[in-house]
Amino acid sequence: MVVQAHRSDVLIIGGGIHGAALLWECASRGLNATLLEQGDFCCATSANSMKIIHGGVRYLQDFDLTRLRAAAAERRALLRIAPHLVVPLTCVIPLGKGLLQNRLVTGVAFGLYDFLTCDRNRGLDPLRRIGTCQILSREELLEYVPWLRDSAPASGALWQDAQGWNTERLVLAFVLSAVSAGARAYNYVRAERLLTEGKRTCGVEARDVLDGAKYTFSSSVVVDCRGPWQAHVWSSQGTAQSFHFARAYNLLLKRRLADVAFGVRAPARGGEVPSRLLFCVPWREGSILGTWYDRHQQDPDALALTSTEVDRALAQFNEALPGLELNRSEVAGTHVGLLPCEAAQNRAGEPVLWKRHRILSGAEAVGLDGLVVVQGVKYTTARLVAEETVSSHVAACLARKPPPSRTSEQPLYGGDIADLQAWQRQIMDRYENQYGKAVLERLMRNHGSRTQSILDYAARDSSLGACVPGLQDTLQAEVAYVLDHECPRTLPDVIFRRLGLGSLEPPPLEAIEHCGRVMAHRLEWDAQRLRAEIENTLSSFEERGARNQMTDIDWGRAL
């Protein structure tokens, strides 16, 4: 049986950063919007990145000042609307004696960048402000990154960008902000077929991938934000838009190599891996190394790296910094995602990534009116892409102009904090003796202003004031809160994308089991479903490349 769902002004397919930002953009501007995501929100490419919110300094080399200004403005917007989830990040690279690496040339470029981004801190909390660029002496550079000593840098360059502390929760913040404004968001609902009336799209036929229920969603406009998964919908119309995608991947290290992000020129490895500038970014207690790219023409769900590919990438980074001597035991996992690229390759045989997003009308994409196709390229600029999509394409389809955008200024879910330092001090003064510093810092980083609501859970039920078994910084109240307010439907949703556990190393089995039992009780799972959810969670760690890190888990007992 097919159930007729509600009608919307705008129906969005895809719950990554671009779909989530678009849902909030629509809801905040008075449009009735619905989002469908075939997995969990932010479960694919948007979760797998270097976690850097780029401010555009790299665009100086192409003198692309328009793109630079847009990136810096969007970095500022994210620091303002989600100050708990986005923080300043110091970056350094060594300079050499070549023209493009000359400290004089770099100094002039940095001066231009500081001038072009002179408004970079407008409206930001003092704790989230971005500093000016600097030229470092060799000695100053090595104070930041001693590992660069053997590469004999002549000097260094320093600038500040920003980092998404928890990129999954940032996507979720967009979704929950939209829902609180009246939008609807469904995870694990796959759009399977576009519905049409003549040559106009009027909705989609969808299926719940967990229980098999079928639905039809009607809308005036359909916006497809699914990236490489878009072809599935288009092929059902007998038409396909030709896009190409590159597989981008990073390595996650358990070791923290530096407290700043640093770049290093990695040598080519025969004909297999060309020379490239690689970055090491501090993240949680470890590091992210990357990014490597190759052409991907297979199923978008088939992205896993082989052991050979991991070893090859690790060897290239070791060649760039031989003093590191990184080995496989330090690799906690991988991040892999797909990015749009050109059909042609560069001289090294690598994919050429798109520099700008593309928004296509349905008539241009598949010959249908009422359809908009969005292909984003950068996590940082997703909000801007959403604003453009609504202001131009959605407005044209609806034949009416929505109110002006406010999303660059309006705080996201958890981001309504007037004074970060005063708020942090207030939370610590009131609760540190009761819960400890680690618990409170974790809550404030992940949940922002919702921290008080979680602590209120613990105040009402003293059992929720204890930590999850096996963990020292995660309250049981946090588990209860995300189950009540953040619509997880599977155990991996809770473990990975609501609580952010196991980002570098898997949590203890007892912690996974506890979360599973609480979820089973609230969602009325039977023992078979609970067992399957725990098995799926453990398998997810294995898929992320963390199987060799799980030697302490009794797999027989777990499964």
C-alpha cells in the first residue's frame, strides 16, 4: 500500500550538508519544506572530510577574488551561527626558495588576503575571531611543527581558518533548526521515482528502507541534492545527466602530530601517486592526513579503500616527513567521499575537481519543469548555495519571491550563545563539581546552548546523571536527550552521528550495548532487532578501517 504524505512547497532529496542547509533556508524564509534522506543525515561525503572550514586563502594562487570573498564570508557565517561547533584553526606551511614559495611574494599575497577579508570578524564572538596572516622564520615554524626540521624549510607561512569540531552535528543543526521552524525531515526514506504531470515534476514516490513502507510526497518544486546518487532518480525517467566524480580520501591517525594544521609537499611515487601538497589536521585526540583523489566510476556506495591504497598513502606521507615513521597500527580508519569533477584528467592522470557549484533547472537536467538539481563542491559554502537556490531557482518555480535570507546571521540549533566565555564559565561554575570538566566540555562542544536541557534531564532523573558504562565523559542524559529530540532510527545513528563516539577508536563494547538497550527500550525493539543493531554498529567500525583497533572486543559475545 502506498500512503499519500503531506504536500510541500519544496521537497528536498538528500540530507548531506547541501540538503540540510537548503531545508533551513526554505523554512527560515516561510516556505513549507520537506527533506528525504535515504540513510541518516550526514552519513556520506559530508561526514568524510578534513573538517576544515575554508576561508579562501588558497584561491589567491588563481587570483580568484570573488571565490575568496565568498569563502571568507561563509566561514564567518558558520563561526557566528554555530560557535559551539566551528572554531578557529591555525595553519602553517613551509616556504622554500622558489618564486611561488618566496617569503616576500607570500607576504604580499597575505597582505592582500588580510585586506580583502578585513570584515572577517564582523559580528563574531571574541573566542571565534580569525587572526591575521604571518610570515614565520625557520625557527618559529619548527616551534609549531618540529617534524618539518628534516625538510629544511627556509621559512614558513601562518594563517587561520576554521574547523568543524563535529561536522555531522553541524549538518544535524541545520536540519533541527528547520524542523523547529515547521519543516519536516525524514531519514531512511529513499526517493525512488519522480512523479510528473505532463512535463512538470509534482513530487516523488519513496520507500522507507527500514520497514518497507511506501509513500508519495507531493510538492510544487523538487530539489535534488544527492550528488552521485542523483542518477538513480533520473534513470527512472529514462534520462540521465552526465556527471563525473572523484573519490577523495583521508587517513585518520590515533597520534596527534601537531596542535596546528600543517602542509607538506609529498613526493611522487612512480606512476601511481603524483606529487601533491598534503595536510595534517589535528582532530579530537588524533590527526587527519589527506587528501588523495582518484577517479570513481562505480556504485557511489562502493568506496572502501583497499589495504594497498592505505599503505601507499601512508608511505607517501612518510617520504615527505621521514622522521614520523608512521605505521598501519596508528591508522584508526579512513574518510572517503565523492566530489564532482571534470571529464578530463590533469597531466598526472588525476581528476580535476570542480571549482564551483552548479545549480541546474529540471528542464536543463532531465527535461522536466519544477525540478532543480544542485551539485555542491564545498562544505563551507553550502549555506550560500542554499540561499542562491531559493532566491533564484525555487522562486522561479514557485513564481513568487520569498522573504530575504537571514541564515547567515540567525543562530542554528544550539548556537544561540551571546557570550561564549561567560556562558562557559557559568556552566562550569554551576556543574563542574557535580559532573567534572570533561563531561561539561563535551556537552558544550557538541550541543551548545542545549547543554542546559541535557543537564535538566539529569536533574529530573538522577540515574541519567551517571556516565555511560565504559565512558568517562558521556552522560546517560545525553543519550536520552538525543533519542527524544534528534530522530535517530538505528544504533549507528546514535553512536556515530549523535554522540560522535568512536571517531578515532571504537568505544568499549559495554558502551555500545548500553546505548543499544536504551534505544531498544524507547523504540520497542525486540531482542533480535537489538542484536542486529549491535552487529551493524560493530560492522560499521570494521568498514571504517578500525577492525584492527577492536582487539579488546569479544566479537563472539557481541554478535
